[in-house]
Amino acid sequence: MTDHLRQAVRRNMPGVLADLNDLVRIPSVSADPGAAPELARSAELTAGLFEAAGAQRTEIVDHAGTGRPAVLAHFPPPADRPTVLLYAHHDVQPAGDPSAWTSPPFEPRVAGGRLYGRGTADDKAGIAAHLAAIRAHGGRPPVGVTVLVEGEEEIGSPTLGELLDRERDALAADAVVLADSENFAVGVPAFTTTLRGLAACVVEVRALEQEVHSGTYGGAAPDALTALCRLLATLHDDRGDVAVRGLTTARRPEVEYPEERFRAEAAVLDGVPLLGTGGVADRIWARPAATVLAIDAPAVAGASNALAPTARAKVSLRLAPGDDAYRARAALARHLRDHAPWGVKVDITEADLAQPHVVEPHGPVFDAARRAYRAAYGRDVVDIGGGGAIPLVAEFAAAYPEAAILVTSPGGDPACRAHSTDESLHLADFEHACLAEALLLNELSMLPP
């Protein structure tokens, strides 16, 4: 069966890649209110692809009326066989400045064994991998398959909970495969078993009623921008560890992440040391991180010699698995208020929130998955952590507590540059991921009901 599916995946690969290219050409940016027609077009293409692949029923749903539709496709199970929910998302991050890309972000390009374009790895490859697995089985998978392709993952899945409530019975499954993560390295398959959470806020500092002359009043009157800089500097200690009290850490990851490899993948400049203490895997998977995402301040060009009356910044915490996002956001707000310098006024506005999650990678479904991925990649799966938040994982776990949840990679690797310029997909690993998923469906069909 492995050889048969390997041949089927390879035979179908040109068509799968053509469909992936068509998906990448659609700028389905969920953060852009003006992109609703493109999201609709992306959903329509996705639904059509699964319908052509043999789905008994497909539907496009937008219960909340957001203009960011999801796609559902149903392949009923053979008698006494389990059902698997396959997840991906068709929305993408904004491309940013197109001139910063080597080639246009929504024109797919192959170079050096990689497919370049926005959404190639995150996460239109997930859609294509699900298609490839189903096509490898001739459109009749040996288990029941429900496909959910979301349209708002890149903005935090704000209506996913409502969708899960409305479609709870239709989406119920024995196993959930979330193809929206990365492998540990090229050729090294990984299951993401821990995910950091997210808690963010906007902090505004007020010092003066109005802008005043920096020469006339500077030296005695406080400047809001300088006060904000001093406040933001308190987020870390001198070693670079997060200094916000009340945050937790998780158990140490089993995988070692070589520092030199991390420096190269993170594009750290020569001579610039890494932040924090402990191993790299500890710092990016098991501990909190604090980042100043943006600052509202006068631009250098055209700046006047004046003291700023107000200044504000968006601050983000990545939370260790096992922490609570609401409690952590309250701790961040408390820290910012308590450390305000010079008695300046501080206002906090709550922002993004996502709960961290821990997957227990044990049991028959995980055993079947490890066999499938080992056969596809030719080596054992590595369990890794995820530094970024995927809030939908916790939502799925809450909605379907009995289901085994696998967070997999559709071929993305640390060099894929998801969310950045020149995003790309490693094509050999993409084919491995397609085969692994096809083999997984077969492995799951042999589990006792």
C-alpha cells in the first residue's frame, strides 16, 4: 500500500502544484476589509477543488457575515471506520511592500527547489496537501474525511468558536489534523506538541497637555516619548529575560536547537548576542517573550524641536504553554502601570489574546501517525514546540476533547519565511507531507472502531 500511495501521490503532484499555484495567485488577505471579493474567490476555488476531488458535499459558510468565508467538504466514512477532520486556512498575511520581494508576492515562482509566493507555506500548502491525500485514494479515502478550510486564521480566528458551535456535529471527528505548522528542519518531520499563547495591549503615556518647545521647557518638563522608552525598557532584565512578574514557564523541551542554526534562521547580525538565558528551545518554546510591536511617535523626517505630550506603543507577550492568556495580559498591564517613570499617566487598552496549548502525543492515533510520517520521510518524527500562537488548536481541543489532535507541517520548514517577504515552500518536503497524510488516512482505517 505504501508503494501504491507513493506512486499515486507522485502521479498527481503536477496537478496538485498547479492548483496550489492558482490558490497563491489570489490575494486573500483577511486583515484587509477591501479584500472580501478575493477571499470569496479563494473560498470558491477551494470548494470547487474538493468537489472535483470527490466530496459528497461542499459548502461555503460565513455565519458571522464577515466576508471571510470558510469551506467545508465531506467524504462520508465507510462502515465502522473513523472520521478525520483535516484543517487548513486559505487566508494569508499582507504582503507588505512588494518591492521588498524578489518576485511579485502573488505570482508563484519556482527556484532552488522551492515555490515562492505569499501563502505557499502558510497555509495554502495545507489545502493542497489535503487534496493530494484524498486524490491519492482516488477520491474515496478509507476513512471518513471532513475538511475545514478557514478564512480568518491570520487575524486570530475571531468567529471560529461560533463556527464550531454551529457545525459541532458535522465537524465531529476521531482525529484532527491541523496542517499549519513547520517541520524541525528540511527532511525532518515534526509534530508540534506545545504552542505558546499571546497577550497584547496598547500602552499610552501622557505627560503634557500639549506640545511645547524642547529648548524652553526641556530639562524640567517630562517628555512622553522618552518616558515611554524608559517604560518599555523595563520589560526585560539586563540579560534579556522577560521581567514581567506572574508569568509561567513550561517544562524543558526534549529537542536541542543549535544556537548557530537559530542565529542563521533568525537572521541575527554577526556580533549581536541572543537574548535571555538557557537553551534556544527553552527560550522560544517554553518561556515567555516580550516584544514592542509598534510605536506611535513623530517621524524623523519633519520632526520639530518639541516635547511630545503623548506617545503609545503596542506590546505583545508570547506565553509559555500552561499559562493563561487573560491572567498574563493582566500581569502585563500591571507591570506597565507600576513601572511608569516620572509619574506620567498611563492608559492601557487590551488587544490580542490567544491561549497556549499542550498536546499529549500518545495513543493509537499518534502511533499511526508516526508510522505514516516515518514511511513518508524515511526518518522518525520529532516532537517540537511552537513559538507562535495558533489559537484554533485550543478551540478544537475544547470543542472535541476526545479527539486526538495532530499539528503537522504541509512542507513548511524554518527557512519558509512565513509572514515575511519571499515566503516559500520546500517542494520535496511538500511531497513528503502529501504522502504522509495519504498514508495516515490508510493507517487510521486499520484502527479498531
